[in-house]
Amino acid sequence: MKDRLVLHRINTKTLWVVLSIVACGLLRFLLLDQKPAHFDEGINGWFVSSIWKDGYYNYDPTNFHGPIYFYFLQLAEQLFGVSVSSYRFMTGLFSLGFCLLIFELKHWNRRAAFLSFVGLSLSTSLVFYSRYAIHETQFIFFQVLFFVGFLYWEQTKSQRSFIFMTVAFFGAVMNKETFFIYFGTFTIALICLRAFKNILPKTIEPPYSGKSQFTKIDWNKAFLIFGLGFAFCLWVFSGFGMDRDGIGNFFKAFAFWTKTGTSTGHAKPFYYWMELNWYYEVLVLVSILFLPLAAWRGHRIWRLSALLGFGQLLAYSLIPYKTPWLNMSFVWPLIVHFSFSLDFILSQKIKTSTKKFLYAVCVLLFSAQAYQSIRLSFFRYEDPKEKYVYVQSRQQFWDIYRYFLEEAQTKPSIFNYKVSLTLKDEWPLPWLFEKFTNVDFSKAVDSRSDILISDVADKHKTIKILGSDYVYLQTPLREARADVVVFVRKSAFSSLPFGFKSISTEAL
């Protein structure tokens, strides 16, 4: 009878883990083409196109994004075809990856590991931006990989843990120039742990239950492993030897970033992140309240996650340049800190009724987080009133574009239509119309165009040039930008939905 109860308990735990992983995957991979292509996704797609043409990514120090992500997007094109969905699927894999990586905390605390996995799976920012083809999700993957590798290193000093940290370090370097904020904060956190060792109360460290029989590191091999990582990093930045200026431009990027980091283009106030957390990240808000608890009663891993999360929150608050997806870097360690805090509270000798109440509060917190993630990622993903929605293309234009694409897939000759983009700021359109073979970027209004997209300021001038052979529709393109006008030759499509108007009603 006792064996049956134990088996039932194990099966129940396994079922919860499996269901959690399925939910994590659904949040990241379901309906990926629903959301319009983001401004940055169009630029990233354009860079991938340049890789196909040139054979390598020509690293630009003013772009502030390393080359490795573009090669992963190129791999996505090879595996799944050219589409924003294939890009987002690749990003989702990295998001699922760092959620599974955090499960490695089970070797120190199984409940905290599970709570961390659920928290990362449901975090509004970690879900919402994993459904974009932008660098940040891959960047978080390497951060978590380094965190886990470092914990293993402290425990085993094994070759395996050293490889984890080496891959994570150079992966982050090749991903974003802001890697120095993460590793700088990590170093400061370790210094603080050592400094506070004799000040803060000593606590019992969680026992390590994993394998300790990994091959101990041979420092000659360690030097070789690190050297190979360094050489590969240089090789990638140099465009596999084809971009002579790539390595030098990597160091120039920091001078440019210093100017950008203090620029007013995306400047936000110091409290910006707390405002975002108030709207979207309830677990992060609660975790900040638990910081004194981690300092007073926390063990080393718990305190490290708290220092890493709060340290990055402070660093990114001090930097004027702020875009909402940057908060992912401190959201994940603060959720880990929250999970250890919650585990500590539930482990105390308290009344059964109190413990049930705490479990109910936990369910409520995680449910609120899940609701926010689902609401934003599947229903409000392009609403400019949402603070996580930033420089986002609008649904109406996305529907028009997808209509053109679907018509061309049923009638391939449409891909040969002349498409003219006379916009002053055309992103993400150059990449979206890449499948069309005759795209004109000259800014000139050409009456031979089958599809022409202009700024709304040029609407009447364009109407007079094109004449009554065309229909038009004014539509928003993306947030913080004036509308555009889509002109289509009447004979180009058999029918046009969306309420296109005839130019014949306008004064020519």
C-alpha cells in the first residue's frame, strides 16, 4: 500500500511537470504568424538576406547586435522556409531552452526549480518577446546557461561546467554588446556575496543531489576550451574571414553604445522598469519585497539570484536608453529569487490552514501572470496602449500584406508585379516584399506600378500621378508613425477586400 502511494505521488509530480512543459511550449509556439512583423524583425530579416547574398554577416558597430543570431535565423529559413513564423519559432526554441535549463536547480531544491520553471514559463515579457524574432530571447538563454554552468562549477569544478560557462560567455558576446552589463553585474554579485559573508547571518546551504563524478577540469584543457571559444568568436565577427573590419568594429561598438546609451532617442525615466513591472510582472514586484528575506535568511544560490536580478534592475534603470524588452535580463533572476523565497516560506513550521492560504495566494499570483501573458500575446499584441507593445506594426496593414502574399501563392505571376515603396521610412516593408522580384526603392511615383505604398503626406500628389486606374486605402503601418497609403492597380487583383476606394472619386 505504501509503495502505491509513493508511486502515485511520483506519477502526479511527473504529470504536473509534463503539463507545465506543454503549457510553456503552447505559449511560445501557438499562432506565431498572428502578430504583424515588428520593425526590428523586418531589419533582422533584411540582414539575413544579406548573408545569403554576401556569404557572411557584415558586422556594423552602430547596430549593437552581434552576428550569431542572424545565422540562427538563416538556419530557420533553411529548415522552415522564409517567413516571420520560422524566425519566431527559432526564437521560441531558445525561450523554451532557458525555461528547461532552470530546471537544473532541482539538484539543489526541487520545489524552487519547479516554481522557477513555471514563473519563467508564464512571465509576460519572457513569453511576449519570445514570440518576436529579436535578439533578447537568445541573450537570456546564454545568461541562464552561464548561471547554471557557474552553479555546477562551484559544486563540481568539472570540464562539463566549464564548457557550459564558456559557451554561454562567448554566445552572449556574439549576441549583444550589452553582455558586459550582465557579466559585470554577475561579478559584482559575487564580490558582494564574499563581502557579506561575515556580516549576514550564516545559513545552511542546500545539499547538492546531482552527479559529482564528472571529469575534473584539466587546466590545460580549460585553456584549450576557452581558446577555441575565443577563436570561434573572432571567426564569426570577421565574417568567417571575409570581413576584415569585423573584429575591429566589435571594439568600436562600445564607443558608439556609450553615446546611444545616453541618447534621448529611447530615453526613459529611472522608474520606467518599475512601471512596467507594475502592469505586467506581478512575480517581480513580489520578489522585490522579498529582497530583505534573501539577504537575512538566504543561502548562496538564493542570494546570488537576488543580487543578479536587483543589480541588473539598478544598472538598466541608471542607463537612460530603455526599450521594454531589455527588462528580460532582470526579470528571470528575480523570478528565481521569488521561487526560493516562496520555497523558504512554505518550508517553515506553520499551521496547515496558513499553508493552504499561502498555496492559494501562489496559485492566484501565477494565474494572474498567466492571464497577463495570454491577454497580451494573443489578444492585445498590437495595441499601442500596451506598454510592452513598442514600435509595433499594425494589424490592418499586416492583413493587407498577407492578402497580397496569399494571392501570389495561388497565382505566382503576382510575385513579378512591380511594387514601389516611396516611403521615407519603409521598415519592415523591404524584407516583407523580398519575395516579390520587382521592388522599386527609388522613392519615385511610377504609374507602371501594380502596388505602390506612399506616405500619407504624399497622398494627393500620388493620386494625381497614378490616375483613375488605381484604388487606394489609407492605413496605419506601425506605432509612432504617420499612416501610409496603399495604391493598387484595379486590374492587378480580381477582388480587393478591406474597403479600397476608387481614385475616380477624387479630384485629379
